[in-house]
Amino acid sequence: MTSAVAQIGTNGAGASGDSPELRAPCTDAASSLEVRVNDRVLRVSAADPEALYEELREQVASAWNFARETVKLIAQGRVLRTGDALLAAVQKQQPLRVIGTASFALERVQLARPDPLVRPADFDGPGRRPARPFDGELYPRAPVGSCSRWGFSELRVLGNFADAHQAHSLLEQLARDPGVNYVMQKWHWRVGALCEMAPDGRVGVDPVCVLGLNQGRGAAIYLRLRTDDLAGFRRYDAIREVLAHELAHNEHAEHDSRFYKLMREILSEMNRRDWRRLKGFRLGSGNAGAR
């Protein structure tokens, strides 16, 4: 998960409650920012815009336990990659958004082993790699669980992969998972769309590599399904764990104690209803009635 957890907005009328607030006075000698998010205040100052940009990313990573290399600052849908871009957005009073991956989640991914049961997609030729869909459009499929009040309204996959049907099958497996269905019913969640996320970046290697994203507290949830080499799909259990992380964001935006408590409860409920984890018995052992 690894996901968006905080928003930084410009200071002005209407900023109250748990709405984040950004104050950014700038001078010729130095640049400074004062970021307020709930009860946290981050004060950043530096002699030049680039140092200010890096210091803000460093403090955001420390405040929310993000992996430093995954922190991204976004304004108007564009990633701010320089200090000048950051100050320009602030001067224009553009709301800023912070996206990052939790350090523990990144460590888990780095230590995870590939699933030998996942069948890789075919390449066009020996040593060739499929084209990466940087700007691939999402196309909708039939709604899932439309007969139920809770669940996912539709599934969306990236349309410019030859094996898009396999990605759709994987999302459908998640949507029909007994553990996932139980969680959706228990907490009365209806997610607008369960979507495949573009596999941008290599997990544990590139500075930016997001595994999941909850948009609008359940309006849409994006999951990274594909492996780094785009030759197959990530382990089902790993994807479902990211889904549990993103579902917890339906209730709690920040990675605080309440968020992690809910995420652990969601994972526990999912695993309890996973038939692969149930203990079996041998016929004639006298335990046929055991559950």
C-alpha cells in the first residue's frame, strides 16, 4: 500500500477541521514553508528552492513513516520534481497532495519471493519485453456484485496489454474472494471501481513505485497487478494485502494507530475465510465433523 495518505492545501478561507493547510512566505534570501496537517506542524526552510524541496520531502517521510525515495508532491495532477515547480504551485495557491509508500510495506515487498504458480505472459520474441503502457487508457468491464448492496461496482484493467483478460480475471477473483466479500459486507463498503494500476517503476529499486491507491475514500481503488518485468502478475496474497491496506483508507486517511488497527482486522477477517488456510482432516480419522 502503500498509498496516498495526506493532503496539503493552501492557506485560505474554508480550511478547518482536519483539512490540511499550507503557508508559504518566500523571500529573496531564503524560502520557507509551514505545513499544518491536523495536529502536526512541519516547518521547512532552506537557502534555495531545491534544498527546500528535498527538506520538505524528508520531513513528510519522517512524519508519516514513508520510505524517503517514494515521496511525491503533486499539484493539479502533475508531479512536482523541482523546487522551482513547488514554489510556483504554492504562489499560485494550488492545493498540493502527498503520495508515498509506507516503509514497512516496501520492506515486505523487497523480501517477498515470486510466486512459482503465476504463469508469465508470452513475449513477442526471445529477450524482448512488452511495451510499457505509460498512457494506456482504462476500459470498464461488467459490474461485479451488482446484486449485492456492498462490493465493487465495476472492474477496470489496462487495455493495451495482450493479456488484459488475465488481469480482469485477477480483479474478478479479488472481488469474489469470500474474505473480501465478508469485509465489504461487515463494514458496509461500496467501492465505485476496482482498477489495475499502471506498473510504473520497479518495486524496491526505483524512487517512485506505488503498489496501491485509494481515490476519494472508495470512489476507486487502484492495485498494481503486474511484476516489474511485465512478464506476469504479482502473488495473489500480496495483491490482496495491498487491497486490505487501501480498504482501510475508506475510514482513515492517515497511517495512524487507528488505521493500522483496522488494516490488521481486515487482513485477519480475510485470512479466516480463505479456504487455503483451513486445516484439513483425513477421512476415517474420526474428525469428519470438525470445523
